Amino acid sequence: MTSPIQKNLVEKNAGYASHFTKGDLALPPAKHYLILTCMDARIDPAAAFGIDLGDAHVIRNAGASARDGQRSIIISEQLLGTKEIILIKHTGCGMLTFSNEDAHGLVKKNLGPSAAVEIATLDFLPFSNLEDAVREDIAYLRKSATVPEDVVISGWIYEVETGKVRQVV
Ligand code: ZN
């Protein structure tokens, strides 16, 4: 059965593919950088951050977590040659609204004891202060042995209310 979401995908993709002309781009990002941002539905990275197709890696997860993004960051840098990290968290982030205890409690309540055991050691990486969280993630990346010294790193906040970005660090 095709869900309405799948139907939308097929229809919109047909339109997109009908005038697609960039099938010959190289695999490594042409501008050698990566953007790590949140999965929040209100963020359109390509439009808001000026990324043309083929230019950059865009890594997304809940909260734009550097720890959660580490696997992709290493692949981006070591296998695909990126040399700059732009980390962008955002106002109104869901990660500001719960604690690890809340999330674990919710899993146990909604999904049962087996699920709770399965994720017993999982850190959901919530945070309580947006700017501090940006600084902490940047500090984490700067001191990580997995990020070479010459990689340029900066931390930003995107405002979902205005569409503007501002640099934190
Ligand atoms: Zn978010």
C-alpha cells in the first residue's frame, strides 16, 4: 500500500528529476566542508545556509550533537576530504525540553521493559542552555583526537523565528 507520504515523494520526485541536470557531480564535497545541524523540520539547510548541490556534507541529528555526529564527521573528513566544520544548533530546539530521565521514562512507558533495557545506557544528549551547548560541542570537537588540528571549526545558532544565523564561537 502506498501511503500519502510515499505518493507525494513519487510525484514531487518525478517533477524534480524531469529537469535534473547535475548527475555528473563528484562524490567528495566540492567546497570541502560539512555542516552539522539539527533534524528539526523548520530548517532548510541548502536554502538557509547557502549550500549548492555537491558543495558540502550535511549531517543532521536530534540537537546537532557533535558526539552523535562523530561517525559521519570522521567519514566526511578522512574518506571524503572535508576540512571545515560548521555546527549549527537552533532556537526552539526540542532537545531543550526534556531530560535523559524523561526520555528513558517515556520509552519504558510507551515501548515496554525490553525497549528500556535495550537503550539503558543511551544518552539522549539533551541540553538546557542553547549557547552553552554550542560551546560545549565545539570544545568537544576541538579536543577530540578524531578531528585534525587544521580543521576549521565554528559554532552557530539559527533562529527559526527569523531565519537568521548568528555565530557563537
Ligand atoms: Zn533541534
